[in-house]
Amino acid sequence: MAKSITQEFAKGLWEEIPPFRLVLGLCPVLGVTTTMENGIGMGLATTFVLLCSNILVSVLRNVIPSKVRIACFIIIIATFVIVVEQLMQAYASIYPLYLKLGVFIPLIVVNCIVLGRAEAFAFKNSIARSMADGLGIGIGFTLSLSALGAVREIIGNGTLTLYEKPLFNIVSFVPSFQPFEFMVKPPGAFVALGLMLCIMNVIGKK
């Protein structure tokens, strides 16, 4: 039985939430989540590309030849990645975040989540369903990156910031707290992701 549009959207928030369920797109997940701000920025950029590419692939699904569909998907995705890059460079308030994310923004082109949804879903479904799928998966991805970034930032730095404004400082509550700097380094990303995957699996079984 086919899922409703609401179900297609909701599945990306838990049932198929990346990277904890689909275990896809781990490169940006591990690379940019040293802070919550980076996670939110990367997640929103990916959501924009995912949503727009899903819609356009669905619109053109009866026009794109099956034999060259992957190449067409990449061209469509790359177009929206360029749009994201230009927008992030155009606004002074977002430009510092663009510099922090660096090469991971253009690498959205080869993000397996975006390409995978185009191939597995958008190319086979209506515009409305593809839009719901892209938005749900994108928001789920953003929440995943934000949560992982927040955990690493709080444990690794003892703070939580957004747009360079402090939202939380654990030292204010626990003066003896010593930041565990390992968590904001590359190996710490694997540890944090593994622990969060474990928690997700335990909750999922219950």
C-alpha cells in the first residue's frame, strides 16, 4: 500500500532519518559537525538542493532518457549547488559560515543522499510526493547534523553558540568542567556518531 504524502514527509524524520537510519552522507556528517552552527548550515544547504533537485527530476522524469539518467541527475544537482554557493557568498551574514563549511558545500553534488533520492524516489514518483520526500529527508538530515554538532561542541568546548552568540556555557553551571577536546577533533566525530547510532538503535528496538 502506497504511503500518503504526510507519511512520505514523516519517514525522513525518524524511519529513514539520515545518517542514523540510512547511514548515508557520512562525509559532511563527520567533517563539519564540530559546532551546531556548522551542522545547521550544512543541513539547510543540503535540504535546499535535495528539495529542488527532487522536484525538477520528478518534473522531467518522463523526458530524461533512462540510459543517461544518472548524468542528468548530477547536472541538475550541480545546478542547485551552484545556486546555494552563490547565495551564501552574496549575503554578508552567511558568508562566514560558507567559509567555515569550505569544500563541503560543492561536495553536495556527490552526496549520496541527494543522488540516491533522485534515483530511488523522485524519478519514479509525482511532484508532490517527491517534494514531501525531499523536504522530510532534508529536515531529518539537518536535525542529525545539528544534534551531532551540539553534542560535540558542548562536550568538546563546553559551549553552544549560534552566529557567534553564546547560547549555553556549561562552565557557568559546572565551574570544574574540563572540555574534552577530543570530541571536536576528527576521531571524536566517529565516537560521537557511534554513540548516537547506538542510542537510536536502542530507542528503535523499544
